[in-house]
Amino acid sequence: MKEISLAENAARVQTMNELYELDERDKPGPHQNTFTGLGVEIATYRKFAHDMAIYKKWNDKNYPLS
């Protein structure tokens, strides 16, 4: 595994803390006070956004789905 620099790690930590707050994990709920699954949720969101961009491209060209 590639070793990351101190600056890269600090940026990663800052991003995860921002996502933690956006997801309101500091409030009562099933993922309260944990980072568990947060990275997976973001990866899923990014893939969904990518897939939607492809869908929009072809939908704008009126290409039929079936």
C-alpha cells in the first residue's frame, strides 16, 4: 500500500470530519459517534452521480431505454 504524506493524511482527516458533520453523526441515530460506513456511502454517492451523468447524456439525446 502506498504511504501517504502528512499533508495528504491531514486533508483526508479534514474531509472525513466534514462528512461526519454533514451526515449528522454527532446526533442520536444508528451511526452516532462513528465513522463506520461513511466511506462506503460516499463511494456509492460518487458512483451514482457518475451513472446519472451517463443517463442524462443519453436521455438528452432521446435514446430509448429499451
